[in-house]
Amino acid sequence: MSYSPIIQKTIEYIEQNLHEELSLESVAQFAGFSKYHYHRIFQKEVGVTASEYIRYRRIADSANMLLYTDEKIIDIAFYYRFETQESFTRSFKKYYQLPPGQYRKIMSKLTIQREEVKLKNEQLLKGWQLSGSHPFNYQMGIDREIFHKGKASGFLKSVTVQSQGEFATMMQQFKAEKFLGKRIKLSGFIKTKDVGGFCGFWMRVDDALGDVLQFDNMSDRPVVGNSEWNHYSIVLDVPENSVVIAFGVLLSGNGQVWIDELKFEEVDKETPTTNIDFSADLLDEPTNLSFEEWE
């Protein structure tokens, strides 16, 4: 059984209520599970406990407020349900190694400096490249104001897109040798704005001839329109004759997508793959060659 849809539903609930009272019991009740079962499946899917997720998302949002608003630190602390400014400071230092006041003072200056130095071309975004059918109609980069955790996220957005049939991808590729014979999972967080076509993670496993051995682009579970941060994953096998693994985020048509906290990990064979099996669409033999037959 795949728990991904349930986890995505509850993450959406968490994201909408970060400034409200959120307990493991209440989130588990929303999901329709006991808190112990929900605790296990959330940690397995996302990699952290639900309580830890709520804590670091509140801290990440508060870091954004420190840099981009004039709200008092104590008001930010209370808004995100910390009982005292001292408890907020302790939690904040755990993730950002600075107390909130110093973070606001130091990082505000650095942020202004960074925003003055724009990415001149996509090659400056280490490790990533822009590709697709019409990459020149899209832009990718780093967003230091919108992020899921830490200090920045990556983004891909339409700039001069003419139709929903155009698409671009922000991607990487690497050697498959370390994963041969294994089942791997690509996971991460996606946020969208005004996506007119669709977007999602994708991953492809190729052999030495460039033939596709395994592939998934989330076309059967697309992310569209406007959505807050949520967790998505792809699971593929890496056959012994694999040579290259490529992955990234795909944006079709207009809109913008942010990605953050991408992670690769080996999973057991009990974890179902999301591979799109194109062979299932192949006919056994030619048919309806005179166009006389109807469905």
C-alpha cells in the first residue's frame, strides 16, 4: 500500500495551519490513523517525524519573516506557537546557528548583497542545467525568499511561453554505477504558482545506447495550479546494464515551480516502483488498418 497520498493530504493540512495549534494526535486524527501508526508512516515517507517537520517548517517561515518583515521577534515566536521567546531562540539556533536577532541583522545585509548580484546565466547554478522543448522560454535560479528549509530553494518559471505544449526542465544527470541492481527513491518538496500545464519531479534510467530502462515523470499524478509545499517521490529500479541516471523537475506551460530538499536513497523491494511501463501499450499485432472498427 502506498501512503504517499495520505501523507501529502496531511502535509497540506500542516502547511495551512502552521500558525495554529498542531499536535501529533490532531494531525493523525485528520489522517484517520492512530498517532503511533501515523508517526511511523510519516517518518518512513518524509524522513523525519511529523513533530520535527512541524518544528522546522515553523522555524523556516519565521526566518523568512525575520528577513522580509518588521515584525517583532516575540510576536513571530508567539505567532508560530512558541511559548516563550527563549524557547523560540533555542529552536532557531538549532537550525540556523544564530539567535533570531543576529540572524535578522547579519542575513538581511547578505540578502541585499546577493539580490544585487543576479545570475547572469543558468550555468552559474552549480550542478543544474536547463533543458526541454523550449528552454529559452523559461528561467531557473535560486530563491532566497521562498524556501522549505534552510536558506534557499531552486525555481523554474515560464518567461515567454507561447503555449501549454512547451516545457522545460531543471535537471541533473550522473553515473549509475553506485546504484546498479538497486531500487532508488528520489523525493523532495514542491511548491507551485499558476501552473497552467503541469509539473512534477521526473527520473530516467538509461543504458549505454541511451535507451530508456526505467522512467517516471509524475504524469499520472501531476501538480497543477497553485499549491503549497508538499512531499513527492519517484521510485525506480536501476538494472545491471544501467549507465546514466537523469532527474529533475518538469514544468509544462506557464507558471512557476519551486523545489527544495531533494534526496536520493536506496529502498527495499517491498517499496513499489512508480515506473511507467510503456510496453503495456504495445499491441500484439497490427490492427484496424482499414479504419473500419470503432472503440
